[in-house]
Amino acid sequence: MLSGSSVVNYKMERKIKEILASRIKNCFQEKRLKRAAVLIPLFTKDGEYHILLTKRTDKVEHHKGQISFPGGRQDKKDKNLLATALRKAQEEMGIAPRDVKILGELDDFCTATTDFCVSPFVALISYPYPFKVNPHEITEVIEAPLSALRKESHLRQEMWMKDGKPFPVYFYQYQNHTIWGATARILKQLLDLLTPLLLS
């Protein structure tokens, strides 16, 4: 028999899957863009949902020192973009694919400066998890509660220009970390989708 907390977690998991499945994913098909994928690991800690983020080292090729989700560029050997996300999560954080429960996908997001098109996959992992951090790629692991990231005081928006057109750039502040770029846009879409559920 499931415990009370297990029943709550199962209901939340089912509702998150329903929310993600009820929408049409916005996809980009431009061939000039480099394909990439990220895993968005969610887990319960201290009775609430947290999200796993990482701080990239200065040794990586792209987005040095930035906050990101586990992920990276698609390899020719990857069966699909989900395989890319799972492979990179294992390479960077030691998260075994068998320990990942995929809940759904978010829209594709393109980076403004490096011409990547990123496919995000929302997932559940157990906690605590025996992470094996790759020191070449990851300098810090961040476990952020969704309740903190949802606070309006932790988000600001700026309007930037690209090709003569304005576009919004989001910045989340969590502790001493600033989350911005494609990671912040992905995070904002996830929070916008899940906030009504988390508040209920």
C-alpha cells in the first residue's frame, strides 16, 4: 500500500504529465541550427519539488560559467534528442537513464548567440541521488526549490535587440546564482505551466 506522501507524489506526477501532454510542442526545424537537448530533473526534497541545475566550468566549449540543465549537443550516435538528454545527464551528473522517469517535453528554445536549438525533457529522479559530477564540465550542483523560483522578486526581465527586433531576456536570481539565457526561458515556461498546480 502506498503511504500518504507517495499518493500525493503520484498524483502530482500524473498531473504534471497531463499538463505537458495537453499542449502542442513548439518545434524549430531550421537546418542551420545545431540540435541539442537538456534534461530537467525534478525531485522532492523536504516535502516540496526542487529542480536540478548545474554551473558549467570555464573548460567547456560553450556557455562557460553559466547555470544550465544537464544536457548538450546531439551526437550522430544518439537515437533521438531524448537519447541526447539522457546521455549528457549521465556524462555530466552520473544520472543513469534507468533512474529517470520522463514526464513530457517543453518547447524548443534557440540560443541567441550560439545558434543551438534546445529540446527540453522534464523528468523525475529520486532523492537523495548518488550523483557523480564530471569536474571537467560541472563546477557546482544547484538544488533549487520551485517555490523560491516562483517568487516574483526573483525574476526580472530586460528587452534586448537582435536583427533589429526586441526580445525579452529573463533573469532568475537564486542565492548567489543568476540564471539567464535559454535556461531561464525554459525555466519560465516550466514554472508558468506548473504554478497553478503547485498552488492548488
